[in-house]
Amino acid sequence: MTGIERLHDIMTRLRNPETGCPWDRVQTLETLKPCVLEETYELLAAMDRPEDKDNHVEELGDVLLQVMFQCVMAEEKGDFSFDDVANAISDKLVRRHPHVFGDVVANDPAAVLRNWEQIKQQEHKKELRHSALDGVPASLPALLKAQRTQEKASRVGFDWKDAKGPLEKIKEEIRELEEAVSESSDTSLDPHVKEELGDLIFAVTNLARHLKADAESALENTTKKFSRRFRAVEAGAKAQGRNLKDMTLSEMDALWDAAKSAEGMH
């Protein structure tokens, strides 16, 4: 019995309406959504620590479980099976890699992406997709959705040639945001301020794409760095027998600079 066959057998038994697990057998697609999301984020965390192979294997298994869970639920209704899912993605991979499985030439990643997008457009004609932007999941987090939307527009030629374009756009958006803030009596309620802030974030995301950097990962790394240094500031205050709430900003800045120096980073 292969690993996949064993997993399928276990999941089928867990879903058995008479002898299965009381929790597993009452789950629905709706109740599994938080599980899928949580397991995906846990896998992302494991991918940041590839040296921990056991954890990586475990988290990949948890994501695979969510796939198998839904496949077994579909089998119960006669809709589709795990094999159907595996064959569907296999067919898609072969179809979208004609430079490997056919006679199309694609010598670099950019050419592969152009071909991929053209093939997708052909595939989705029957789905009434009228825009190059169709297919970006509405439920994606905003930062990732922005980057995916920009990528799709770029694949049909709507893009700057290099990073200079988005850099200039960022400067423009900063000026417009400064204007909106200066003219607002309450920025928290001003839709124009919110709009200009969104434009700036969108432009920064576009720059990340041109630099071939993932905006989500870049922001995550900076958030981790901030958290690490802020904890060092708290520790520094505690070592002085003080509370941050009782310190001036300049005193906290001094602790922040000390934390940066300790890391040997800017």
C-alpha cells in the first residue's frame, strides 16, 4: 500500500458515518476553510526553516490531509476522487509546458510565463473570462492580490520596462498622499487619504515585483526585524529598571539604536 493509498484509507474510515470519528464525519467545505488557511500558513513558516526537515514533512502532510479530506468528501457524493484531482493537475502541467512535452521553444522564465498566460487565456475562453486580470482569487490577502494583478497585466505588456518606472511612481504617490493628509481635518475618516495610501502601497508592491522580490516576504521579514529589535528595547528598559511608558521617545530611540548596533545591521 502506497502512502497515498494509506492516507485515503484512513480518511475514508474517519468519515464513515457509523464507525468514523465524530468530528471528522460532520465537517463540511465551509468548516474546513479555517483549517486550510491555518495549515497553509504553518507550511509557509516551515518553509522558512528548511533545515528542520521533520517539521517540513509534517506541515506538507497537514496540507495534503486537507486535499485528501475534501476528495473523500467529494467521493461520498460521487463528484470526484483524489485521482481525478491528481490527473487534472497532471494534464494541466503537460498542457502548459509545451516547451517540455511538445515542440514549443521557451529558453527563459519570461518566455515560459508568456506561453503559460496565452495557454490559460485559451483554456478559459469557455469560462467567459474577458480580462487578462480574470482568475485572480478575490479572497487573496490584499498585498498578494496586488502583486498577482500586476503580474497578469505585465504578461500582456502593460508594464514599465524596468524598476525606474515604479520608483518614480512611488515619489509621485508620496507627494499626493502628503497633499491629501495636509488638506484633511480627520485622516481616519477621509476616503481620499485612504485612496492615496492604497495607491502608494500598490506602487511599492509594483517596485518589489520589478526587483524580483516577493512583497509579502519582504514585509514579513521587516516585521520580524522590527519585533526582534522592539523586544530588545523592552529588555533594555527592563535592565534599567524602567517602563517604556515612562520613557521619552529619544530614550527609547537610544535603546533602538543599541539593538541595531548589537545586530551589526542598519
